[in-house]
Amino acid sequence: MMEQSLISDPGSIDEVVEAEEVKSKNKNSKNLSSCMIKYTNDIKLIYKDKICPPVIDPDLNLFTGDFGSCPDVNNFYLKKVICVAPHLNFSKFKNEIKCSACSTVLNTKGWSKNIRNVHDLDGVCYAMFYNYTCKTRSCKEFNKEVHAYSKDDNDNFKVILPLNLRDVYGISLTAKSGFTSALVQYIIDDALTSKSFYSTGEGIHSFRVQRFLHKKELYLIYVKAYAEILKRDLLLGIIDNVTVERKVREVKPFSSLHDENGYNESPRPSDNYIVALFMSFVTHNKGKMEQFIDEIPVFKTVSVDHTFNSQNRTYDIDSRSSVRRVRRLSERYKEMKKKEKK
Ligand SMILES: [Zn+2]
């Protein structure tokens, strides 16, 4: 019954995703926690004009950190950052990043101030964009700042990238935020089973809680190691009780999951959000899916049985085959559309 009420009107993908932002964050607060503001500013400085990886994962630094010293809890709150700067990410193609209006190579401008929340399966990550400008005077895009995901009124990208480089980032943007293809894939895969969208939400919730617990656990391991060192130093008389007490006080507790200045995570997207992402995916891929179904029949295979004479017994290939999957997706979409009209 849950689904009946959900599918009535998910609303446009932009509206639904933005609603999620307002719900999960205090209206007056910035979408970035203080430690993330500092972190992204550092990234902008480091990769001002140097080769930059498309994804920066702060978790990797945790393992090269100073095990045994006082851990900084803020380092455990940092999230993945997707750095969309094609000329710095793929320097081989830096002269192939062109203006879609006049096809000339774009000039670099600098990192955009605007940082997006990008919703991923196990939590939010952030996307930073490098801006470019077209320096062709006669071009209608002259001097306007654009980035790899800027679109015109007809929903076409304003920047031409070679070899579909854009796909490497694995994100889609809405008006103010975005989501990853991993999140969409999870929703679509779940939609192929008999699971409800509500259960899909529970699945995403579980990914996010697990990740939070994992980070918290990791932090505690660092704290324990630090405590062991303090204990040793006290026993050896290197430090006194007062120092130990002061140092222990410096260790900060791990924040709650939704603390805006701490871990800063929304536990799960709304059911509406999940339905909207599903509808948007299927709507965008409807043409392709129908073509796929029409052109590729479900293959028949002939069983080869050596005990008896070869029989012309035929059967469909495994139900997990892609044709079946696409067909099922399409059916579910049609069912939902029908219910929506009622
Ligand atoms: Zn141009």
C-alpha cells in the first residue's frame, strides 16, 4: 500500500532533489560543514593549475596519518570531493575542451565558488567545478563563465568534452545539487526485484549508517592507540598526571550522524526522492529501452543432451539477462504511469 500513495506525484526531479536539501539542512546553514569549507579551499589552492585527480578521497589520508598521536576528529568527517576540472584531470586533452557554440578551445578561468552537494549511496559527497570562458568575440557565449556541466535552455551541455570524458565523473546535476550514477543504479537494480521503493530507502539508510559507524569505529581505534601511548609515557615517567589529564581532554567525541558541524549526513532520502530518480531514469532511457526490446529478441537456446537424441527443446536464457531486465523496468514504469493517470 505504501507504493500506492507514493507514486501519485513524485514531482520534477529538480524539485524533489532540492526539497531533500532543505529537509536535511537547516535553511540558514551552508551546505558545507566548517571542516569541509577548509578542506575544499585547500584543494582549490593545491590544484590551482596542477594535475588534479577527478576524485579526492580523504579517507586515504587517514591511513597515512600519524597513528599514535592525538587524532583530529574533523579529519574523520571529511567527505569525498569530485573535482570537475577536465583540463587538470585529463591534461592530455586540455586543448580539446571546446565551446559548444563556436567550437573554439575554451580559456581557463578558475575554480567556481559554488560547491554542490552530490547525493551518493552511502552519504553525500561534494563536487567542485572549474570554470572556463569563450574568448571568441563574435560568439554568443563570449566571456560567460561555464563549467563541464553547464547546460543551455535546450538541455545541451555548453562545453564539448572529447571521448565522453564527462561520464568519468559519474554524476548528474539538478538545479542546485546532484546525485551519483551509483545511487541511481542501486534504485534501478532494486526496482527490478519485487522490493518496494520504501525498502530501497531502507537499504540506502543502512549504507549511510554503516558508513557512519565505520568512520566512528576507525576514530575510536586512533583514540585507543593515543591513550596507550599516554599510558606508556606516564608509566615511564615521561609525562605527569596533569599532562595526561590535559591531553585526554583534547580528544573530541565523535559527532552524531546529522550534526551540521560534525559528520553532517542525512540518514536517508525520502520515498518521493527515490521514485523521482527512478521515473527520471526510465523517462530518459525510454526510447533506448524500447528500441532495445524491439531489436533484440529474447534468445532461444537449444539444449544439447548427449544421453538421448538431440531434442529441439528451447527455453529462455537466464532471467537475469539484460533484455529481461530492461523489459521488466519498462513494464514497471508503464504500470506506474497508468496508476498515476487514474
Ligand atoms: Zn564560443
